[in-house]
Amino acid sequence: MSEPLVEVRNLKQYFPVKTGFGKTVYLKAVDDISFTVGKGETLGLVGESGCGKTTAGRSLLRLYEPTGGEVIFDGEPVTAKNITHMRKQMQMVFQDPYSSLDPRMTVEDIIGEPLDVHHLCANRKERRERILELMSYVGLNAEHARRYAHEFSGGQRQRIGIARALAVNPKFIVCDEPVSALDVSIQAQVINMFEELQEKLGVAYLFIAHDLLVVHHISQRIAVMYLGKIVEIADADELNSHPIHPYTESLLSAVPIPDPEITRARQRIILEGDVPSPLHRPSGCPFRTRCRYATEQCAAECPTLTDRGSGHQVACWNK
């Protein structure tokens, strides 16, 4: 792996939930996770809906104030005091291109807002040139600058959001399911654009998604998340060919393969039961209530990530 750009250490995000009679229970959306993202690298973060992926990305950027843990960016701790300065280095592309853009602003104003906030342009001419340059990066024409967001398709709106994130020339971008709301044909175009921008600008991504095929295509490494915990981290090819954690095995067995012979020979691993409520998580390993390998040790103690060789880390007692 390349030199670490972002180091997340024991990040926690707990939300207080009032349950009645004056009682408060904490929903552990992100519970003690650690990972790194190298310079110019893409780390994929996958898991089913509600597992805490988006909350992890937002807590990392302090859009939510973390309950605990720390984030080190380029050797410097990210704190409430220096986050405004760090905003130029760390940006986010949001999941929904329909709600993340201000309908009262033109494309030029949306992309130019970060330039204004951080005083990155000396005059209007320089600002205009920078906006048009950013639009060309993401495949938008100059005549689009005066139009409003509602006049564009979903794919074009997401391109506007990406151009806005690139405006301050960041080193790191959290991509929160940036293609999940788009048509499949448009998804491929946006994914290819992300790769081209990374090659051109050297930017690193935390790519959050639930589509393992998309994540495998764009990521160098993949982290698998379940109920607020990271259960496995490995090189993308290694994870797809040799998954170790039972949850990862189940996810990969559900990925469709366009070959009928291989599909017939595969064994689909169907998990029993439902995902437990984050408000009432099981003791020990969060996955044990749905795991066929669960033992008494799994109920008594939560496993930590251990290296199984070549940077392949797994949190499991029995695999």
C-alpha cells in the first residue's frame, strides 16, 4: 500500500435515542472502526443498508461530530478547531444528486461557491476560467454554466456535485454511494470518470457503496462493514477470490456472474434471520446471530481485526 494519507483510529459515532420514561439508549451507528487510505488510493467500503457506511464517511469529515476516536490526515490530527482549514483537503460527493444541489443556484454558482468560501480566485475572470476548467473535467459544456440544477439529468447533476468537490483541489474525497441513484449505463460513465480524475489529479477516495461489482472495479482495497463494525479488509482481488469472514462469503455468493455454468455450480449462502437492531445489538460478535460458525466465545467476546497475511485482516474467532 502507498503511504497513508488518512488514518482512522477507533472511530465511534453514537446517537442518543429517547425510549420513553426519561430513558436514553445509544444507537451505535459506528462502533470502534479503524482503517487507512493511502495517497492516490481508492478504499471501497461495502455493506448492506443501515450498517453505518455513510455515517462513517460523514464522521470522518466531521459533518457529524464523532463520539470517540481520531482521524489523522496527512500526519495532522483532524479536530474541531482545524476542520475549516482541512475542508480544502477533504471533500465529499453526496449520494443523492437531486437533494445535494441548491435549486436556486446556477451551475456556475454551485461550483464557484467553494472558490468563494476559501478565497481561491483573485478576480471574476480567474473564477470563471476555473469553473469552466472544472466543468470540462467532468464532461459538462460551457453553456451549462448558466442553467439550474433541475434542468439536468441525474448523471449530469452528479457530475456537478463532483466538480464542486474538486473545486478546492482536494487530496481526499469521500464518495457516498455516488452512482446508486443513477441508471446502469450512466453508472459506468461516472465510475470511469472517477478513475480518470484520480489518474489526472492523484486524489484518494473512500468509495462507499453496496454494489460489490462496482467497488471491486474501482477499488484497490475493500473494507466490509456489518452493524457498525468492520469485519474484513483486504486487497480487492484477494477479497473477491478468497473471502474469509462468513458475512463476506455470503455477500459475494449473491453477486451475479454472467456465466450460466459457473452460476449453476455456485452455492448461494443465504443468511438466516434479520439484521439485529443497532439499538439492541447482540453481545460479542455483532454477526453471531446469523452465523453458522457461531460458538460461545462469539457471544462472550467481540473479535478484533487480525492479519491473516498480506494485509488481509479479518474479525472472526472461527475462520
